[in-house]
Amino acid sequence: MNREEFKQSILPHYRHMYGIASAMLGDSEDACDAVQESMARLWEKRDEIGGINNYEVFCLRVVKNVCLDKIKLRRQYADLAEADRPVAASDPTETRETLNVVRRLARTLSGSQREVFMMATFGECDNDEIVRATGLSESNVRQLLSRARKRIKELYQSYER
């Protein structure tokens, strides 16, 4: 499959792929990333997919699989965040409760913010590790982490009232 055939048979399904990704991931940035990754995979396999009868179904299957991979990665980070960590405090029960509240509040953040916050806070990853794991720029990681912490602080303060 050459470039023109790819444009004619694959690219027209971009919007539908984005709709599926957005519905599955619930975040427009993650959906864009998933569609771009799907397009890259399709382009790499362009010589093998020349005989496909229904390109739309094939494209939707590829984006669905990419989204499932992203969801699985999110769950791995969430599982990592759920792991009990020893925390020094005057009242361990109160500290554990506070951490559980922060975890619940973190689940309300947008996809990228949540991922970065969970990795930094509960996964104990530094910014360099987060950059390598997510593929985001270092300044983007710092910005997302700052905004996530600010939002969690606001939510926690309203939760305490």
C-alpha cells in the first residue's frame, strides 16, 4: 500500500477512530494520542493490510486495542497507587484515611494529570522517570503535576468542610 492508497483507505476513518477513542478513554488528549498511535501502527503495517476488505472495521479494531492498552496501563498505575506504603504519623488510621481520600480525589483528575499525579505521589517516581514512562516533555510533566496538586488541594479543602 503506497501513500495515496493509505490516504484514501485509512485516513477517512480518523474521525470515527477519534470518537471511539474518546468514548473509551474519556479524555480528548488521550483520545488524540491513541488515534495517532493507531495511525502510526497502521502506517508501519501498510504493506500487510493491503488485502483488507473493510478498512473502517480494521481501523476501529486497531484504535480499540490501543485504547485497551492505555486503560490497562492506567490500571497498573492505579494498582501501584493502591499499594499500602508505610507512613510515619501520629495516628496511622487518620493518615490512611487521608491517603484514601486523596486517591479518590485523584481519580477525578483528567487523564494526563491523573497519570502524572499518581506516578509522582503514590508511585514515588521522579520527573525524569515520569517523562520516560509517558513520553511527555519535562516542562509538561511539571505543569501537569503542579495543576494536579493544586486541584487536589482545592478538592480536599472542600471535602473537609
